[in-house]
Amino acid sequence: MQSDDARYLKRKVKAGRLDVHPTEQALVVHYELEAAILGEGMSTVLSDKKECQKIIRLKSLHSNTDIAALAEEVVEKCSLIHKSKLPEVEQLIYYLQNRRKEAGGSSVAKERPQTAFATEVLNVSNLSSPDGTLEVASLAKLEDYVDLLYENIPEKIRGSSLILQLARNPDNLQELSTNERILGALARVLREDWKQSLDLSTNIVYVFFCFSTFSVFHPVIIQHKMGSLCMELIDYELRRHDQWTDELEQRRRQSQNEAASPSEETKKKALADFERSARKFALLTKKQDQLLRVAFYLLLNIAEDTRLEDKMRRKNIVGMLVKALDRDNTDLLLLIVTFLKKLSVFRENKDDMADMNVVEKLPALVTSSNSDLAHVAMKLLFNISFDPELRSRMVRVGLLPKLVHLLDDPKHKSVVLGILYHLSMDDRVKSMFTYTDCIPLILKMIMECTEDKVPLEMVAVAINLALNKRNAQLMCEGPRLKTLMQRAFHYQDPLLMKCLRNIAQHPGQTKILFVEFIGDLAQAIQAAECEEFVVECLGVMGNLAVDNMDWERLMKEYKLIPWLRSHLVSGRSEDDLVLEIVVLLGTTAMDEACANLLCKAEVLQDLIELLKAKQEDDEVVLQIIFVFFQLCKHPASMDYLIQETEAAAYLIDLMHDKNAEIRRVCDNTLDIIGTHYPDWAKRIQLEKFRFHNSQWLEMVKNQQAMDAAAAAEGEDQMPYYGDDLYGPSCLYQPDTMDDFDFATSSENSSRASSRPRSSYGQDLEGFMDAMGRPLVPGSKQLDDLNKKLGVLKMQQQ
């Protein structure tokens, strides 16, 4: 930024929350300071924000102070406190006054309470002075505390404890961060002596953890390489815990062997030795949990920098976290799972968790009595449930019924629904929901929902589950189907109607249950304002391919033909809506009377025009030719299709489409047409011959062109087609031999693989006149021709 650009400095202060000082008789006012440098035109050149605090010390506060008057004075003198916060100020002063009374006038300050800056409160060792009273740390004695770090282990523990007491006060962090001597001494002691004392390691790591709670102090941690040192410490402690466990197991076996002795004295001694070892193991494990907790928390805080997080990943932080999941300390587990949840958003970390079998360790945490731990564990499950392989593992370890059981808990409902949605994406797992209470619970929540739209996660699970036939049958039991239909129509909820559409696709009694709602659906597609809802209603109707359904009466009674035709015009409606209308027409064409009605209403002409416009949309083309297939099942509609429209010619063009399903429906439709119309049977056979022999036809066409050119040059002798007709010297000039491509298809062949404009009816007779009698597939002439073509290809190669 050029210095000439800056013209003005704008300063803006935004007041925040009020709090009491943790140790002093003072109020703490939090506020946000925003400074902006304005250039010409008052445009912002540079801006920055900073979180600040103002401490208001209440020196006159005592047991007889008038709280109301003091609060008014504070509000009047401090511009950061609005008058509307006067009651809150009075309440905080009242709290300070009572806290002073509870202190009993003692000069010893109470331990700093839990704050938003350092949410972890750990036990601090060795803060007592020789006379047994609590020793209070002071910044004035900081040099003395540093000197203690150069003594023996007990003095180092005491010195680090006093420094930790200072570091736990955020007001002291700025001064401590500038003291290179004390930070260097702490880092050195931890690097040299961390294996000798758990208390010493915990105190020093906790000091640096206090710095990690503020991003501005992260360079202090990086400078002294505390992240790398913490990971080495964690790895060592985890391996040491395994060693302790093995030793305790050996002593337990030894105690059991000695307990088998007939001597009562030996039994008692063996039992006492094992109990003493177990108590020692429990004490060491408790201290180790404390150390691991503060070390992991420090790494979690500095992992907000993705570069540092990537370095941790390369040093196997995921493996350490997953291994630590075997421990029993709830607070430590909560921190570990939170860390894993943060790491799981990256694919590499997720893959590492999969390799470490993290899924197998989570069921116990999901069912934990600690709701916070269970909730974070489920969030971790949600993050990794995007992986299909990990979803399969979740099902194998029995997580599905456990998650369904937690649906009733409002705290966990949202994240549980997210996991169940991912699990319901797998077809194999859909059937497993039948053996749980998931479907009744989901439907109950949908029916009791007070909002206009059902929550997305909830209805998404129902949509997926409805794709399974047995699940769909459960959704239709009793009054459930009717209640769902009523809610869907009342709120015009497209997602709920999509769920009903999935239910309606299953054959059998489930499909028949929707017949009683067919009138409501027909009315809704014309009256509903939400187009997505209309699409889903059409989808439900399109799925109702039921025998003896009177579609003609429905079309006439609700006057659906004009509405359907108006939306079949290309470009007037969205493609999804057009597609569902075509699907519905294919379903209604099952009814012979309705098929005749569609022909009389000239719906087929609209479909052919749509076919021309949507020739590149395979799905639309497929559904249109399916309508033709349905019409060909009825004599009257088939006559209309052949005689009054060009549908047959388009079907011939689509016989060789790239889409296999389109080819299949075309072949079935043309087989029906060929059975009833011999002329069209010959044309269909001829087109199949032309496609199969397109290469030979191209060669003949080229030869005819060469003969015509020779005749134009005045050759007296007419061309003679002898046995050497197919020899390369006759058909090709030497300079063009390499340029000829046998894979080049004819104009007619190219047209056969595209859709849908057809000129087949116009050039059929001309082709037959030019070629004479066509070669019949399987005849001797065609076999001889194919042999000569093979020889020609070998010569060219």
C-alpha cells in the first residue's frame, strides 16, 4: 500500500459480553475493536479486527456497598457498557460481593475458575509451601521459579507448577511469551526429563497448552517445537501403558497361581501384592490420562493450521488417537473423538482411520452414558460414513440397531438421521431396517412434525427405505399410507410425495392401495403451484400400472388431455415434468380405450414432435417409443400409429441406436408391427440387411460412381462385371489405396445410428431399383461375397 493512498483512519468499537474477573474485585468488559484505513473516496484500503478487554476494578466494593448506586456509576463512567445492561452489572457486582464474603477476608486467592480461554482445568501438583498452605505464584518472583528448573526433579516440579499457575491467567500470557529464558528453560526440561516424572511433564505441557488457546501465541509453540515433542511424548506413554498392562496381567496370573497354595498366609500375601499393584497401576494411569489429555489438546489447538495438521498426519497422529480410544477416562475420550472428528474431513485421515479399525471401537462410545461423548462419537461416524466400505463395517459391528435406539433422543436425532441416511443408500442394508423400529419411528416423526415441510434428513431416510419392497409394505400398514397422503397434499411437500412415489413402484397389493387416491392426484397436478410437487404426483400416477384400471374415464372426468398436451410442447416446461408426462402416457396406454382416446386427441403427433426436439435425450426417447410399444398392443391404436403417423419410420431409424435399452424396445415394437404388416416386415428386414452389410454397399456405390465417371469420359465399351470385380486393382487406384477406410459407413448407415429425422420412406424404392433383388442373409451369393471381402481386406493389410 502506498503511503499516499491513506487519507483517514476509522475506528469502530463493538461492545461484547460482561464477566467477572477470576481473582480480583473487578468486572471484565469484552469488546471488539475494528480499525480501518480509508483512502480517497472513503474506500477502505486496509482493515483489521481485534478482540479486547477492559478491566474495571471495584476498589470501593465491600459488604455494605450500595450495589445499585455502584452499578449506575460503572455504567455512567464506562462508555462500553450500554444503559440497558444495568441489571446485568448489578448482578455481577452482587456476585463479586458474595464471593468476597465467602473468601472470609483471607489473603490467599482462590483458584482461577474455568473460562472460555482455557476450558480445561487439571489438577496442579506441588503448589503447597513447606508449612502446608497453598503457595500463590507471583510475577515478581518469576526469576526464582526459573531457577528452580535447574534443580532436582522435586524442585523442577514445584517451579513448573508455580509457572503454570501464572500461565493459567490469560492476563499474564503476553508477559510470559516475551520471556525467552523461562520458555527455553521449560522446553529444555521437558525435552530432557519428561520420562522421569509424569507430574513434571504435565505441568510443562500445560503451560504451553495455555499459550495454544490463543492463535497469536502459536508461534511460541512452533518456535520451541512443542508439537513434535508432544507427539513423541504421547507415543512413549501409550507404549508404556501397554507395558504396564502386560506386567499387571502377569502379576494377576502369578497371584492366581499362589492363591491355589494350601497356605492361607501365602494366599493373603498374593492377594495383597496384586491389590497393591492394581492400585499403583490405577494411580499411574490416572496421571498418564491427565498428561495425554493436555498434550492432545495442545495438538488440537495448533491443528487449526492445516500445514501443521498435515505434519501430524505424517507422524501418525491418527494411529495414536485411535489407540488411545481403548482408555477409560471419559474426558480424555471426549477430547480424542473430537480430534478424530476434525481430522476425518480429509480423505487421507479417513483412510488412516479405516486402516486402524476405528469403526470397531466406536460402538461402545455411541452407547456411552456420557451424552456429550456419545454425540461426538456419532458426529465422527457421520463424517466417515461417506465411505461405502466403512458403512459396511458399521453394519457388521451392529451399529444399526444402536443408532435406531437413539432416534428418540432430541439431542442426537439430527446426526443419527444423517448416519441412517448414508446407511440406507446401500441396497443390501435397506432390508436390514425391516428388523428394527426405524420405519415406525420415522413415520411417527413425520406425522407429528409441526413444520410445513418435513426436515430433510428425516424424509430422505424414508425415501431411501421406500425403495425396498418389505419396507414399503410396512409404510402402508394401517392408516399410515392415508395419513402420509393427506399430509403430502395439505402441505404440497414434494419430498414426501417422492417417498410415496417410491412406495407405489412396488408390484402387488402395495400398488393397488394407491388406486383410491388417483382422483386426488389427477386434481393435484392441475391445481398445485409447486412444479416439483406436480412432477412427483405424475410419478406416482405413472407407477400405477394396474390391470383393469379405467384410465379413459379418468382422462375425461378430470380433462387431463388438454393439460398434458399443453406441457408436451418442447421448451414450454421443464424436462423433468415432460418426462413424467410421457411416462404417464405409457402407463395409460395399457388401457385400450384410453389408447384410442390418445390417438383421437392427436397426442401421438405431439410425441413425434417431442421426439424430434429431444433426440439427444435417451430417457425421453426411450419413454416415447415405449408409448408406441404400448399402442401396438391394441389393433385400433396400432393401425393409427402405422397409417396416420411416421412413428414406424422413426422406430426403424432407432433400431441401431447406441443405447441398448432403446434398441430392445424398438426391436420388440417392430416385431409386433412386422407380425401384422407384411410390407413393413420386408422393410424392417431390408434395413437390418443394409446395416449389417453397410461396408459392402459402400463399395458397390463407389464402383458405380467410377463407372459413371468412365462413361462420361467417352469410353465406348460398357463396364463388364466379371470375377475380378472385387479385386483391388479394379476397385482402387494405387495412390488412394492407403486412404480408403473400410470402417466408413454409408449415409444410410449413419442415419440408422442417429435419431430421429428419417428419410427412409422416400429413398426405399430408389434403392431397390438400383440394387435389384437384395441379397438374402444366409444365401450362397452373400456367403461368396463375404469371402471375397475377406480376401480383399487381407490384401489391403
